[in-house]
Amino acid sequence: MAENTAKNTADTKTKKETKKYSAQEIHVLGGREAVRKRPGMYIGSTDINGLHHLVYEIVYNSIDEAMAGFCDKILITIQPDNSIKVEDNGRGIPVEEHPTTKLSALETVMTVLHAGAKFGGKTYQVSGGLHGVGASVVNALSSWCKVIVRQEGKQYEQEYMRGLPQGKVTETGEVEGSGLITIFLADEEIFGTVKYNFNTLADRFREMAYLNKGLEIKVIDERTDDERTFYFEGGISSFVRQLNRGRGVRIKQPIYINKAVNSTMVEASLQYNDGFNETVLSFANCVNTADGGSHLTGFRTALTRVLNDVAHKGKFLKDDDPNLTGEDVREGLAAVISVKLSEPQFEGQTKGKLGNPETKGIVESVVGEGLSLFFEEHPDDVKRIMEKVILAAKAREAARKARDLIVKKTSLLSATLPGKLAECSEKDPSHCELYLVEGDSAGGSAKQGRNPRFQAILPLRGKILNVEKAPSDKMLAHAEIRAIITALGAGIDDELDLSRLRYHRVILMTDADVDGSHIRTLLLTFFFRHMADLIHNEHLYIAQPPLFRVKHGKTEKWVYSEQERDEALKELKGAKNIDIQRYKGLGEMSAEQLWETTMNPATRTLLTVNIDDAVDADHIFHTLMGEEVPPRKAFIQARAKSVQNLDV
């Protein structure tokens, strides 16, 4: 041991002597170079999400003007070449020389990181954006950018190439009104193919309009001549009504709370529906805080406290009854909580979570006061809400007992796993995959055809319970759902812990017919409502079994769509004795065929399940799987012409 230590020390000394560590080894990247070298640090990623983030950051600057009271119209245009144009009728960025940089204020904002009016606290009391780096980051990551400022009757322009100004700010004419126009083309060197999703952008701008009542936001897609305009006098109350569309509601109008405490503005709106799922969205300075934070914690704490007070004072709970939990009071809740504050502290550059600790107390106080006042003035609404939460409490207790039983089973030896589970021998979850297979017949083929080293099979009998229509206690009493939860081993809902997940690939494998599609939708509904982190962490997949086998002589080809079938037939044009077999069920394949077409990692096709927009996903699942028939009928009719591979 001493010998080795001495040798290592000697080696270290040799390295120090042969390679000098000098100041020249320290590389300093300027703002623009740093952004282009590590774009993910500033916009999260360079995929389509990062691409969309560029648009949001420029729009945030216009939103800042709106929140300050100087802008009431924003126009976003996706131009034919996928460049983006954002216009507003705010005050525009100043063009005079900046005292520190000795550049124009416009060039400073567009090229210097952490330069902007939001830092002084005088121009903007509240603001969104990337901590003052939004415009300069977008500029640095664009192949070209042009900014037009309209101020005091004159128009000024400046152009940039990959963040570098191509000349000074120039006056280009006289105009009426004021405002700012930013046009940019994202750099293909950074993002690869530049192509925006109109619906994703439009959904985000709808959110921004909800959060700023009286602001008109219009988005135009010149590639497809599509356009949408958003304007909501009701603000976040309109947002809550939209979240509850198609659902039966407990109270006719959403509860609305609005109050300023020092420099913090708190808005909250909530309304209960007859469903079993919680949809609560939180925002800070119009930025969607998908991971919550102190404002959401304050809202939830106030809601639980006030409803417990009401339950005891109104004798909805007996003196010896346990208090309602947060889970009880949030079942069937649709709510939006929005705060606007002068110095937001976001965790992460793309602002997934609000960190300001003082905001929790402010929101808790404002929401608690507002709810207490509402409940005093609306006794009938109190009764309807309390009926809902008391029922939820009873169902939770029944579900807890069922869940405890499942947790107890998963903590025991593997012998307690579902008897029909064909386990794999691999013990490292990152190398394991579980196929959830429709039917015992297909399950038998899958068990025979799989690679037992890393592939496990769980056959499912019939259609699982529709969890969209069932409380949690009924769900946990369902045998097939219990088998899935036990096999995965990670728990569900608030107790979901992915570190205990036994398979890092969970693959849904159902027949290519109507029943198979329905079973797949039921499974997706379950995972979305109760194990959503599996989706967010890309652990959930959909297998793609072939639809046809095209055989000619000894040659056979498996194809996965009608288009592929037609192409295969074109290749065999003129040939005789072509055999075409349509596969509706997995059980129609032999074990060898199922392995080669659907389970062999070298030849199979898997679709990754992901969620681009949680609000849209929530609405779609409720529309398809909820109690209301008219919205489902309208949804299906609107998409009937785009259906492929319809099994009739």
C-alpha cells in the first residue's frame, strides 16, 4: 500500500513538472460565445421545446409592457421561412446611449447578458423572462435578427447576425404610435431543423392572455393561413371555466380572489367539478411554474386549513373525526394561482419552480382570507363543496387500506408478485422491460417468444377499469390494476417513487383493432392520472405490431400500415400468388413472429409516450373517458376524416 502511494505521488510530481498550469489555460467565454457554446444552460434544450422557448422569451418582453400597463395588443407571426415576428404597442426599447456600455440601450439589451429595465425595479415592478438574458440569448441563438423600435413619432432599426450587430441603430422614418417589433430566425447550427408547432405556441399564448385580462394576443401562421386571437375579460376565472369545460361543476361560478400585499399581487380562482382528479396550474409573473413552488404551497395550505375550519364549525365533521387532508380537499378541484412579484426567484433557468419563501405566507394569507369570506357569504356552495370533500375523505380511507395492502405485497419476496407475471432474470431495472399484453392468448405467445433475460410479460384479462369515472378506492379494488401496480413496484399517486420502479421500459402491447385501441386508451388514462412521472421520465412505450404480412413464395414482408402494404404490392407488381394476411390480434401470430416483428429490439418499433401540454392532455382524457357523451361525440366527429387503419 505504501509502495503504491509513493509511486502515485511520484507520478503526480512528474505531471506537475511536465505540464505547467498557467493563466493561459483559463478560457473565458464572452456572453454570446457562452450562450452558443452551452445553449441548454439558457433555454433548457435545443430540441423543439428550446426552439419554442425562444419565442416565449421575446413575447415575455411584450408581456412585461402589458403588466406595466403600457401595452394591450401583441401580434406573433410564424412567417413562411419559419422566422418569427413579434409586435406590440408598448413603449419600445430606448435607443439613446447607455451610460455604462456606451452603446445604444437597444444594442445593450440585445447583445449584453443581464441587461434590461427589469433590474432597476423602476421601469417594471414585475416581469417574466430569463432573468434579463432573454432577448440577448434569442439574438445569440438566431442566424439573423432585426429589431424595429417606434418611439416619439420616429422609427429606429438595428440588425444582427448570430448575435453580432451589423451596424449602429439607425433612424429609418416617421411613424405614428409606439411599440417594438422583433424578427428572428433560429439558427439551424444550434437547433437543426427549425420548424414550429403552431398549436403548442397558440396554447401558451392563450395562457398568457388568461393571465392578463384585457390583453389581446393574436398569433398567425403564414405557413398554413391559420390564426387565433385570445382576449379574456374574465382573466383566470375564464381559465378555470375552460379547465372545467365538459365537466359537471359543484358551484356555478368559479371563486375569485385578488389582492395586493406590498409589491406582490395574488390572484386565485377555483371551482370544484364532479370528477376525481386535481387540475391546479400555478404561474409567477405569467411564467408557468410546472413544478409549483412557494405560491402553490401557500395556496394548498390555505385551502386545507379553511375547509377544515368550515367542516368542523358547520358540523360536517364530528368532533372526533380526523381532519381532512390535502388530498381530500383537492379531489375534483380545478384552480389557477397566479402571483406577480418584483423579485421572483426561480429554480432553474427555465423556471420550473418559484423559490421565494415569503410568497408562501402572502398567498396563504390572501387565499385563506378570501375563501373564508366566500364561504360565509355562500352557504349553499359550502354544502355542495363539503359533500364532495367528505365523500373524498371516505374514499381515501378505503383506498389507503387497499394501497397499504399493495405496498405490503411489493415489499415482500418476488413470490408475492402477480401469479400470471412471467418475470425476467435480469435484476438491474435499467435493463428490464415489462410488456402489458392484452389477453391470455397473446400473453402466451409473448411469454414463449420473449427474451426471458430482460423481458417480463404481464397478460391482462379483459378491459381494465376506466379510472376517469372511478374513485381511488374502486380503482385499487380492481384486480388488473392491482396487478400492474404490484408488478411495477413503484407505488402510485403521491406515493410514486421511481427509484423503486422494477422496469425502466413499460410497454403497452394490444391488438390492432377497436378493442385493442380501447384497452390501450384505458391503460394510458390510468398512467396519466396515477403514474404520470413514468410518462415524464420516458418509461412508458407503445408497441407497434404489424398490420399485414405480404408473402410471395418464400419471401415475406411485415408492414405496419396500409400505405406500407400498398408500397410492398407495387414492388411485387405483376407477380402471382401474393398472399396478404391482415393481423387484428396478437394471438394470431406465432411466438417467433411476435418476437421478430414486435419484441426484438433490433427490428421492433416502439412509440415513446410523452405529454407536450398537460392541460390539453387532461381535457382529451376527460373528453374520451369521462361521463359526458356530447363532448366525446363532437371530439370523434371532428377527427373522423383523419382516422387511419379503422377496424370495421
